[in-house]
Amino acid sequence: MFLGVLGSVSAHGKNKLPNAPPPAALHPAASTSPRGFAQSELMSGHLIDFFVPFLPLEYRHVKLCARDAYTARGLQTDEATLDEVAKAMLYVPKERSRSPLRAANCAMDHVLNIADSYIFTPYVYPASWSEEGALRQIVSLWLVTILGAVLLFLGCGALNFYYVFDHKLMMHPLFLKNQVKQEIELSIISIFWMSFPTVAIFFWEVQGNSRLFDNISESSLGWPGVFLSIAGFLFFTDMCIYWIHRFLHHKSTYKHLHKQHHIFKIPTPFASHAFHPLDGFLQSLPYHIYPFIFPLHKAVYLSLFVFVNIWTISIHDGDYRIPGP
Ligand SMILES: [Zn+2]
């Protein structure tokens, strides 16, 4: 019955408890008494089915629900008590509890889980909004993508600008008035518009359509395969971006898409993401496409994804020489 209820209830539904047990049933003594929590009225009377109708049943969910139940009854509680209640619970095996929407082979799943655990579930969304809901996942992915991209761009850009970039370049005659401001504005606008198709790809990935894997044992070549995939990823993406860049410099496309980027003749690190949104998205496509074609370890993918962003910033840090006087 427990599994049945878990399989059929998709909302947290903490406000629709038809048979709320008396407060005593939740008291920590229930788990330390000779009978123990597992034999308490909560379990024996199947009241737990109504009490924790979560999908999936996870440790932190049980703790959140138990805390709510205590609070609703005006009882004091603490972390130790909540841990005790949560530990006494039987947990559905991970595979059983996973929704098809959160398949195993996706990297953004890790990111979503962390964001859900620490931010979204406790502080952002109403408890009735299931973590498995497609709309909630899309909104979460969008927030994570746009915040991550802006923070990475501004953070790495600023570090690079202050510690690596040669500020004498700003005296160059081709350096534009208010150029840094223009670069940052164009980058933020581009990141905003690029985030929509990017999130569509991440959502497609979260649904389990990519070839990303979790364990080295899943790679037919083991560790050498992981190193090979790093080389393959860099080769594939660099080659594709070369051809995309050539396409962007073609006379039929240049003035519409790519010219915006090259108005910054003496770029600062902040020019790294200063593209027309479609230009930026086209140049990021190879990074998204690779894990749908080739197998790749999730941790390697996330690391490479951050690495290429930092690398993009560093190639714009001005390895130029001001012509002599
Ligand atoms: Zn170019």
C-alpha cells in the first residue's frame, strides 16, 4: 500500500491529511520506546501513507514533513528529533522512486538536486509543487542557468579584468568610449536570450536523452576512455566552433549576426560573451550536442562546461601589444 500510494500521489499534499494522528504518535519517544517508531501507530495503522505522501520519499522530505507536523500542533522540535523520526522510516529504493522525468543520464539532474535540496524546496517553491513537475523543472533550470551564467561571466570577467588584462590597452585609439559598459550590457542581454534555447536543451537532457553516465564502470574503456572523451570533447567542439565561426564571417551572415562582437577591436574579458544572442547560442551548440552523440562522464561534462566558459573569457583578455609610439 505504501508503494502504491507513493506511485500515485505526485504532490506533497501536506495540507490534505485526512487522518492526522494524535501528536503523541509523532513524539520522539515513539522511536525510542520498546515498540519503536516502526511499530508505532503511524506505521501500523498505515497513517504514514497519509502523513508523508511524497514522491519520491526522501530523507529530507520526511524531515520537512515531520517538522511541519510538529509546528502545526504547536510542539517544539529540534534537528536530533527530526533525524530520529526520519531514520526510522523505510525508504523506497532510489530506482523505484525516480520519475521518468529525472532519468539517470543527465548532468543537470545533479545541479537541480542540489538547488532543490538547499534552496528551491525549503525557501522558494510552495511545498505542494512537486520536484518532479515539468514546469517546476523548467523554471528551476532557467533560474540556475541564468544565475550561473551571469555569476560566472561577471566573476571570472572581473577577476580577469583586474588581475590579467593589461589596462594600458584602454588607451588604444581603437578602444571605444564606455566600452566595458557596452560589453557587459551586450553580454547580459545575450545571456538572457540564450538562456531560453539552452534551458530547452538542458530539459531534454534531464529527461534522459543524452549519453552522459555516472560511473567510470559504465565506460567501456574505463579511465583511458574518460581521458579520451576529454580530448574528443575539446577536438569536436573546437572544430565545430571553427566552422561555425567561418560561417559567421561569411558575407551573408556577418553583418546580421557577428559584426556586433567585432566592434570591440581591443576586447576586454567582458567581450567574451558580447554576441548577438543567436551568434552566442550557435557557438555554444557544439558543447550541448557532444553528450548527445558521444558517451561522456557527467562530472567531466560539468567541469568542461565551466572550463570552456572561463577559457572563452581568457582568450579575450587582450594578448595584444599596443603599437609603439
Ligand atoms: Zn569572428
